[in-house]
Amino acid sequence: MPYLLKSEPDKYSFDDLLRDGETVWDGIKNPQALITLRNMKRGEDCIIYHSNVGKAAVGTAKVVSVTTDPDNPKIPIVRLKAGKRLKREKPLAEIRDASVFHGSIMFRQFRLSVVPLSDEQFDWLVHG
């Protein structure tokens, strides 16, 4: 299952991920988002979405590993590997208008920083 991961680009941008190559996706506190992170599996695809500034899907990443914090087993540690920049960023307004996103949890619970996507949604973001 692919996922959309929201990041504030002034704190950690897709360019930062490209520079670093890999990163641990942390700082998530919302219980529903933590459950989603725990359910991630090695090799799954992700879309990196810049929130607050830019508000657009900007690139891809892949889940390298999912473990738990030894000090707090409820907290997942998700390691991501940088993918590629999207050929064309997909702004929020365009995503919202796309029929493939009608009824998406992304717009029903817009504060979630981790959102599961359908394969069709992922393909639209990458190729649409």
C-alpha cells in the first residue's frame, strides 16, 4: 500500500531527503497516524507532500524498514529512502479536484500527517 507523508518544507523538505539519501520519519504524535506508520512495510512506496509552504506533492520515497522505539514500543521508527522528484509537482487544489481523491481521508482528516493511498491515487500523483 502506498502512503502520502506530509512534511513542512521549512523543517525537512524533499530536497533535504534527496541530499540525505535516507531518513527516519519521526515527530509524529497523532495516534491514528502512528497506527498507519506501524502498518507500513519494507518496500512500500510513499509520496512526499509539502504542507504549510507550497502545499504540493513533490517526490517519492520508499520504506526501508519499520521498527519500534526501544524506549517506547508504541512509537514506530520508519526509515525512508529518497526516490525521485515528481516530473510535475501536484498542488493541493489539483489533488482536491481529482476524481481519484474524492472522499479521500486526506480531505476528511486534513491534519493527519500520514495518509494511506490507493494504488490509483499513487499512480495519479506520479504519472497523472
